[in-house]
Amino acid sequence: MWVKGEYFDDFDAVEAAARGSLDRAAQPALFDRLEWFRRIWAHCPPGVRPLVVRAVSEKAQAWLFLARTESGGLTGLASWYTLAFRPVFTGNPSEAVKLRLLIAIAARLKARRLGVSRITLRPVPLEDGTAELIARAFSKRGWAASRAPATVNWIADLTDKDFPTYWAERPGQVRSTVQRKGKKGIVSVEILDRFEDRAWAAYEEIYAQSWKGDEGSPEFLRAMAEAEGTAGTLRMGIAYIEDRAVAAQLWTVENGTAIIHKLAYVEDAAEHSPGSLLSAALFQHVIDGGIATIDYGTGNDRYKADWMDRSRPLEQIDLHNLRTLRGLAGAAKARLARLVRRGSVD
């Protein structure tokens, strides 16, 4: 099987080469689209210069979106808004073809003129085999792959479940809280499927009064909400007490999956549980709409277990180029760290 590859440092060139294969219509996952990578680079770039690598073979392609760091290494083109980072494939290749394409990318990234000694990727999905695929491919081309837990991703599996079934599986305390607070009629809920300036202003005001820290990139988040609103995938929920907005959540719903991207509530309204009431309303809204999976994003927050069914691990993969002195040193350091972790567990 023949494979060729090339580098890009310009997103317009990537778009021209991809010929629509990285657009919404071709890529079902939000985090695999060229639009997503463009937006990250525009608002929260992880490095000083993009480096996109493509491998092509017959009817299949693999893309790896990276960024050069100030230290001279490479990192995945991701941000704190990225819930899954992975190579992007087009053409529906088999697992064997995916491996060959990634091996070709690993070989190209060892080129002396690039001078790369280390590549860091996170958060990489483990459950679907992505982490193992990356590690195997790069190991076959002389990279040492070091893998470690990064965070987790909570999900609810809703295939063949209606909302009453899902709700009956929630902890009694959650159901009781929603029932008691809902009966009081103090909190009202609005769910929008489009972007509105007044709703976004309410979200920003709520966030500013919440327990959350500063938003990483408000510009990124608004740009995402506007784009998803135009596409019809945005679901924005606002909870009110009288005329005051006290809780907000930002979701997207697409291709059978609902993703909870952001949530916040004002702390002085906590006694009325506006966040829980808003969550219950949004969960019912998307489940009634036929969603098969709800994704609660990354982070092992305790409250997520009350609403979700299980967590999936996400990894950080560090790839060390064994042709370089820095790569050899990094691989040795990573190996020592693994031995220390194993010794502490034993």
C-alpha cells in the first residue's frame, strides 16, 4: 500500500487540500473538524506556530493537527475546550489502514529538518483504541511512547431509554431535590436552540457571579456558540428567579450525542437549586429528542456521577524521538517515572 505525506502551516492550505473532508458534513465529531482547529488557533493557541501533517493512501487520509511550542517541541492543537484529541481520518479506513497512515506521519515527524524531540498529545481517548493506535504507530518508527492518565470523561448511555427510565436510575437525593424545588415554582427555565445576544449576556453575567474562575477564552466560547447556533446544534438553557437569570448551561446536540460544554449558577441562588432544575429540564429535552449519548465533558467532578452512568479514561501521550539526545533523555526520564509510580503502587 503506497502512502505519501506532507506538512502544512496554513489553515487555508489545509482547507484546499482537504476538499471538504474536514467539514461538518464529513466529520461527525465537533472536535475533529477544521473549523474547530481554526477557532482554537484564533483564540487560544497552544503554541507559537501550527504544524499540520497529512498522510494519504488511495481513498483514505489521516491528519494530525499540532503546534510548535516555544521549547521547540510539538503539542496537540487542543485547548481546555477540547474534550477529545485524536488523529482525524477521512475515507472510512480500516484499523490496519489507520495504523499505516499514522506510521507514515510518525516517520515524517522524525525528519531532521523539523528538529522535533518530543510530542505531547492530550486528552486522548483510551476506550475507543485511539491511545493504543497512536502509541503503536509511533513506536514502529523509533519513537518512545509514554502514556499516563490525564483526566476522565463522564457519559450517560441512553440507547433504548426514555426520560422516565433514565430519571428512575438517578440517585434518590437528586430526584428528591428536583421534585421539591420544582414544586415551589420559584425557578423557571428557558431552553433555546439558537444563539441570542440577550441569552449570551445572561450567561456571561451568571458566570461572573458563579464559583467558576475566569473563563479561559470568552471569545472562543462565543464564537463556538454562534457557529453551533447557526448550524442548529446549540442548546442553551437559562434558569430564572423572577426576572433574574441565575443559572445557565451551554450544550450541543448532534449525530446522536449531546455534549455539556459549560454550566454555571449564581451562588446566592444555590438554596433554590436552579442548576439542578435546569439540568433536569435539559436532560429531558435532549432525551425526548432521541439522543443516544450524553457527554459531560472532562473532569472527575463528584456531581457528574449523579447524572451520568460511567466515566471513560483520557490519556496524555508523550512521544520521544530516539534519534535526538533530548528525546533519549526524555524517554529515560519517562521510564524512570513509570518505575517510581509502579513502586509506589506495589
